[in-house]
Amino acid sequence: MAINHDTPRSAHRQAWDRRAAHAARIAALLVGIFTIVVFINVISVRNVNRFGDTLRFDWTATRQYSLSDQTQQVLRNLESPVHITTIFASEGRLDPDTARNIRLFRELIDEYTLRSAGNVRSQHIRAGDVVAVDAFAAKITQRYQQPIDQGRAAFDAARAAVTAFDRLCKSQAPRFRDAAATLGSTDPGLRKQLAAFSDRLLSQQTEYNPQTLDTLLNQHLDTTFPDYATAQQQTVEDLTSLRDQYFTAILDTFKAEAEADDNRPALKRFYAESLDAFRQTQQHFDTALDQLQAIDFREYDRFRAALLTGDAAVITTDDRLTVISLSNAYANAYDYAASQRFRGEEAVTNAIISLTLARPPHIVFVNAARQPAIGPRGSLSHVARRLENMSFTVSEWNPVGRVTPAGVSRPDPRPAPEPGQTIVWVHLAPPPLNPMAPSMTGQLQVADSIRKTLETNHPTLILLPQSILPQFRQPDPIAQAVAPLGINAETDKLILTEFVDPAGNAQPMADIRVTDWPDDHPIGRALAGQIATLKLALPLTWTQSPDRNFAPLMQTKPNTWAEKNWAPNAAPYKRNADEPRGPFTVAAAIESPRQRAVLIGDELFAADSVILSPATVQTSQGPRTVNIVTNPANAELFINSIYWLASLDPLIASGARTQQLPYIQDIDPTAHTTANLILTLGLPALTLFIGINIYLVRRK
């Protein structure tokens, strides 16, 4: 008979040993998994430049943490290193919106560094770190050594002028007092006049003298960041006031008295000597003012102001520098975080482009309408501002002339490029034809400008308008002007699509969405995956030519048709079966050995009213109404066309603003709360429930 020596205590002990061993194995497994995860993350971070996007993923709806294709293309084509230094105030002392923007901006700059393969180097300095700020300021100030040296020489000339004026007052005051006693002994009026002028000189010498100027200059220049601009402005104002007060009128008076026939010889000689003394001093003032006014401290002043406010990203190359403030990078302080980041990326990328372009092109908007095309109230201010942000020269020219109270003035001379500069002409649609004054609407003038542009082989972008002239069997001058390009612009037709209204009736609609883009041209490839909106689209056809290359840039879907003489809200509506069916080409690029041109058959395509839309966003200050880009593809096609026309092909890519619109909509707030509860409470509760059930099963 076998005897079982295991007691209940020993069996219990064995069970605990097994559990302890099992727990130890699980703990070792967890430690191993944790170590592997940490190791993989370290390797990923250290090698992100080597492997790029393969180790980093952005799952946000708007790709908030990814740089746009254009930015990455710019970084790949950098030929010299770019340095970006941020100087911001401590986040703990700022309002939540500003603190968030600073974090986003620093993360953005770090992304530039990671994606540039060493071509972009970044440094983050806290504004309160006096040592770091002073060291950086001293390094950058060397770039402004020339205007600073000129400024110091001009301030020395100002000191010399004031010193000369001080000596003049001290020497002339007693002289006028003595003249009052001698020359005015028999003339009480003359004695009083000469004595008053003596007192005036002594009073002025007390109020403004070399010590006064030194105090002013020391106040602005004897600091860590000298304020040259303010010192320049105040010194110019003071010297101008003294010159106007003591020289302009007084010299005329002295000259008149010295040449007066009825004055005594002694009095005439006295005034002649005074005239010479004042003229010599005036020359000191003129010299100092000329030197002061010739110095441009604006760039240094922007740099200085940004450093002092703790709101700066300083971007430098070997020989150039620009400063971006947080408020400028995030122009709309009440936008949502994703859009803020894209505004910042656009500002930084534009700054890098402007620093690396040897000769930015000149973009001329040819606008025959009374409403401006560029500027704060311009109809195309959004795209114009984006070009200006890259240091492109942007101007507007009206071929008709400006409207004045006296009528229409003659047009300004046609703009011309500077030597070595590319000029790109953007011909906008003129106002609708006025039968009562056809020459005043701008149709003929814009057509003439297009012809001159094509004759001189300058690149041009043309927004083609609808025309009523073909209805009356009259040629459209703008369609005739583009004909030498081999393009047939059917300006008497409007491309329509069909929609079903709530009553179930089919209705025509001029608003058309474009979602498919040809990939055989760089402009079209850059728009892949984007959506554009057409408002007044007309079809383009072309004639093949061996010396020209035609590339369609934008086409409508097959369910569109082109209709003549269409009137909106016409009832009843019945579509003519004979009307041409889509797809239609609405935009095309034409290239020959000597010229490039882009034609867009929609006069409103790049208008602010189409690209931008108001939206209400929630901020820490409450709801705000802002303008956001709702049709970024419209702006991107326009901007990329300008790049192509200016032969800046490496810049053609989708920009930061194309990522602003989420293709995946934000999660509903209720669903967001539910998901948070499930993740924070549901998963631990489920784990606990499973553990309890396993324990109970094992107990049985």
C-alpha cells in the first residue's frame, strides 16, 4: 500500500510555487516586450531621417503632423543650409491659444529639421534666457553691420550739427545784444528786435544743446538691442524742426536786410556777417539730415522688435535673413489648431522660398474692372497675398485707366520687368460688355494686352469670361486674342450639370465639382486627390500643332453638357439633346520653345468668393467667425500655374492649405465622450471581469 506523504499544507505550497513561477514568466515577458518597444522607438527616432515616412505615420483627418508635398519638395531642392531659430516667451505665462500655437510652431520647425536631410537646422530659445538671446542677437547683428556703421556716422554728424548750432547761439547772442545797444541806439524798434533775437538764441541754446542730443541717443542706443530706428526718427524730427525754425525764414530775413538800400552800411554789414555764420551752420544740418535719411533700419528694426517681444522665428541662409512673428504665421488667432499649423507651415515655406530665390518674378494682374484685384479689398487678394509672401513682386495694371471725378484718366504705362527678372501676366476677365459704351468696358483693351503679351513671348495666365457677342454674330475679342495659341475658347457656352431638387425635378446647375486631374503635366499631378469648384465654366478646344504642346489641366465629368444662351431660373427647363456632352476641358497649359501660357475657362475660378468661406469656430474666447479655405484646389491650380509660367517647376506641388480641409469629418462630441469612457473605464472593467471569471473557473 502506497503512502501519500503530501499533506494539505505541502499541496498548497506547491500550488503557490507554480503560480509564482507563472507570474515570474509573465513579468519577464512584459519586461521583454516593454524593452523591445522602447528599443524600437529609440531606433525609429534616431533613424527617422534615414527611413523617412516609413517609421512615422500621421492618422489625423487633416494630416496635421505632416508637411505638405510642396514643403518636402522645397526641402529636397535646398542647395545651401537654412537655419531656423525660434524665440518665444515661456508657455506658462501665456493664454491657452498662444501657448498652443507656440507648441505647434516648435513641433512644426522640428518636422522641417527631420525632413530636410540636414539642410535645415533649428534651435529653440526661451525669451527669458538672457544669455542665449544675447549670444544669438550678437551673432545676427553682424549681418546689419553696414547700416549700423552708417547710422553711427550719421549720429556723429548730427552731434556735429547740434554742436555747431550751440556755438552759433553762444557767439551770436552777445553779438545781437551789442548790436541792439549800438546800432539801435537811435531806433527803439530795431533795438527791441535785435535784443529779442538775442534772447531767443540764448533760450534755444538752453532748451536744445549737445547734452540734450546725447541724452536722446544714449537712451535708445546704449542698450542690449539698440533702437536705431527710433533714434533716427527722433533725431531727424529734432534737426528738421531746428533747421526750419532758425534757418529757412531767418536766412531770408538776413539776406533781405543785408541787401536793403535804405539800411545803414553798418547794419547791412552786420546782417551780411550774420548771414554767413548761419549758412555755415545750416550746412552741418543738411549734411546730417541727408546721412540720417539715407539709412534703412527697417529690417534690423523688425528683427529687434521680434527678439524683444519673444515672438520670432528667425530664418537665415548664408547671406540673407527674414523674421516671422507668431502673429503673422498664424494670421487668424481664432482658427482651429489644424488650420493654425498649416498657416505656420505656409509662412515658413514661403520664407524659405523667398530666401533661396535669386530673382523673384514680377506678377502683373491686368484688371480692367473698377474693383481692385489685389490688396485688402481685392477680388483675388488671397492668391495675390500668397505670391507676395514669397517676395514675388505683385502689381496691378488697368489698361483702361482710372476712374476720376473728371472722367477716366489715361492708363499708366505698361509695366516692364527689371533686367534679369521674369514677368508673368495674369489677364483677368473684363467687366460685361456695355452696349452703350463698348470701349469703356475693357474688352478691347484686355484683348490688346493679351496680343502684346503673346507677341513678346511673355508667359501669361488668362481667365476667360463668358461673352454675349456671339449671340449677335459678333466676334469675341478675347477669344480672338487667344486664337494664335491654337485655342478655341467657346465663350458663348456655359457648362452645366444636372441635379434633382427636393420636389424630384431635374434642374440645371452651373456649380461643378472637379475631382479627377490629368497626371501628364506637373500642374495636374500636384492636384491629385483634391476638389475644385467651377462657377462659370466654358469649354476649351485646341488644334494640334507640331511646335506647341497642349496639356489639359482640368476636365469636367461626362454628365455635363455645354449650353448656349442659358438663363438661370428659366422655367420650364428642357435640355436639348443635341447639345455637346462632357467631358470638357476647362483649363489647359500651352508650351512652345519660346513661351508658356495657361488658360482657365472660368472667370471666377481664383476669386476670394469661391476659394474662401466664413465659418464659426470655438475658441477659449468663445465662438468666432473666420474665413477658411474651402476650395484649396482652386488656389493651388492658380499658384502652381504661376510657378510653371515663371519656370519655377520645382515649386509645383500641393501646398499646406490643401491639408486644411478634413476628408474625414470630426467625430461627434457625444460619440467622442462615449469613446473616451469606453477606453478609460470600459477596457479596465472588461479586463477585471475576465480576470475574475478565470479565477472562479480555476477555483472550481
